[in-house]
Amino acid sequence: MTPEQRSVALDDGEAWFAVATDHARPFVVSAGDVRVRAVGTAFAVRRYLGRAEVTVTEGRVRVWSVAAPERFVMLSAGKQASVADVSGTAETVVANAKPAESLAWRQGEIILDGMTFGDAAAEFNRYNRRQLSVDTQLADRRIVGWFRTDDLDGFARAAAIMTGAKIERDGTDLRIVK
């Protein structure tokens, strides 16, 4: 925090912010090379796999990459942007937000809506000490479902049933294999 700006650095993971209006001191989130500026809004920022995903639930935010600050996007409530730096240029994808899915982590839930099994396993691994891996033959298959973030066993059972796979245990960790 400075007299000119309120700022937060998000190194990894995700955070939700409800920001009070203060035009003299904008609120800026840094997620790697991605910047999000808000004044009087509510939004979430998720940083993972070299990307930053911004979901706006109230108000508006400005999103840009330090690689191309002139290529910013303005997001309003109900919108979402995914930003990555690729070879020094910023790639930004804007879509309609799915707030229930994007913010489910705040209630200890994971909502999977067509996510690959590989990505779903990575999502569960963010919330658990026990880890889950998925056989490469199954990693690109898609899943739809609702799970508790702490229900790794339930997700593994559902994944095994949906794919005809087996669950192998390695100590406390799990592996879904074909």
C-alpha cells in the first residue's frame, strides 16, 4: 500500500476481493505479468499454469499484461478473462463468467463442467495433501460433476466408474489407471 495505490501480489492460487471505491488510490492485483485494476468492485483472480483468470461479480475491472499494456480489456460483472504471456505478447480470452463454477472454491466445492480428467486432478491436488494422478490414456477425457474439494476418494471413484478405470493407491496418493 502506498499513498497512490492499493496493491496485492498473487504468486499462486486464487483470491476474491471486494474493493471499496477510492478513485485517488486504485486497487491493483499483480498475478505474474498480469495486472487487474479495480475501483469499487468485487472480483476473483486465479493464477495457475502461467495464466491468470479474472472473474468479475460486481462493477468493472481493467485487465492487462505488462507485455502489452495497451491491449487491455474492460470486464464488467458477469464476464471473465483468461490472460497469458506467450513469447512476449499477451493473449487474452474474454467469455461470459460462470460465477458458481469460478467461485465454488469459496464454499469448499469444485464444479467440473466439461473439464478434462487431467485438469480436474490438478484442481483437486491444489486443495489436498494427498495427490491424484490420471493415466495419460484418460487425461483428455471430459467430466461433468460437483464435488467437495476434500473428497479426493469420491472424485476418484466417480472417475473410475465413468471411464471403466481402476484406482491404484501409492501410500495415501491415488492414481486412476486404464
